[in-house]
Amino acid sequence: MKISEFELVFRQSYAFCLSSLKSRYRKTLAGFIWVLLNPLLMFGVQSIVFKKILKIPVPDFYLFLVGGLVPWIFISQTVCMSASILTANSGILKAFRLNPLVLVNSSYFDNLFNFFIATVIITTPVLIFSDLGPQWGVLLAPLALVPMIIGSFALSSLVAVLNVFYRDTSFVLNFIFSIFFFVTPIFYPIEFVPLEFQWMIEINPFYHLINPYRFTLYQPLSMELIPLMLKALGWALGLSVVSALYWRKKKNELFISI
């Protein structure tokens, strides 16, 4: 029975992702602990620096930080890793005439799986021991992650194609994310940003993609989540349109340029 191209891409993406997960944990002593090591270290270091040393006056700072930091790590790592996924596997693509989306999908869902593990293991104890106590809004946390998942996938797909035609894309990304880490309210609230500079936050897609998730962890359940979700979805869909248009424009040149 003939299957559709969508189903074929899905099956191949699943197979590549499963293979990647198995190969990562095979013959390792620590297993998925390595997946947790980066976010745990980042969280620990930033907790000490910003809470203990700089003493940023944010109530329940640890919960505030984890709500922004863990999604940020996922977005930055996933997008940066996706940049070279097509060029690094050009031999596979040319040998099997594989749909390039298969490699992008498998890399993305591999990272998404690791993100969910890290989120549950790191965020749960912070929530339990929070001064605020678990909020009812946390029940909507999976829904609040939807715009981030869509938007980060769109960015990952876009930079994967960009790097085929502009090979310095992967290097530029590291520089861009280093800057955006400090201009995105991750370890400080938006209220700390002077009014004349808040326009920089409003045009920052990473802030809007992360903000609904942090809100569900940190704030009581309220209707304020709706405008945050709408903004996040707007950015996610906008990035998806840009990515889809660029893929359509360049798809016939991909195999020649890889």
C-alpha cells in the first residue's frame, strides 16, 4: 500500500530520532544524567550569582529562574544544533535522496525529548519547595509550551536551510544567542527594564515564546495568560510562515548546494 510523503517523512524522522537516542545512551555510565548536566549547572551557577551575590530582589527567585532558563536552554541548543544538521549529513542526503526535513525533525524531537526530561526533573522539586507553593496555573504549563515548541521548530528549520547557503550561519548564531541571553528577561523581570528600552523586549521573539510557560509556574491562574499566549502564538506562526516560505524557495537548490 502506497503511503503519503507526510507519513514517510514521519516514519523516517521517528526512526532517525530513536536511533539517535539509543546511540547516545549506549555504553555510557551516566545515561541521561548528561542531558541534565548542562541545565543543572546553569541553574546552579546563575542561582548563586544572581540570588546570592547580586541579590536580585525577585520573590521566589529559584522558581522564576527555572521557568525562564530551562526553555531558553532548549531553544538555544536546539536552534544552534540544527544549523549544521544538513551540511554535516550531506553524504546521507545525497546517497539516499532523503527528504532534508527528516534530519531536521529527528534532531529537533531528540532535543525535545531531552527537554521534557530536564523540565520534569529540575522543575518539580523547585515547585514543591517554592515559597509560593504550586500554583493551579501549572496545570496549563503543557499548553503554554505549545508556542515555544512551534516557534523553536520553525527557527530550527530556517537556520538549517540558511546554513546550507551561508556556511557562517552556525557561527553567527552562537554570537546572537550570547547577546539575546542578556536582553531577554530570563534572570530578571521585565519590570527591571527602563521604559525607554522596553521596546527591545517587545520585539524579542524568545521572550514571548518563553513568557507563557514561566507565567503558569510563577503566577496564580488568571485571564492574564490569554494575551501572553496570543502574542506567543503570533510569533510562533509568524516564524513558521517565514521558515515555510524560505524552504519552498530553496528546496530545489538544496541538494546542489549541500
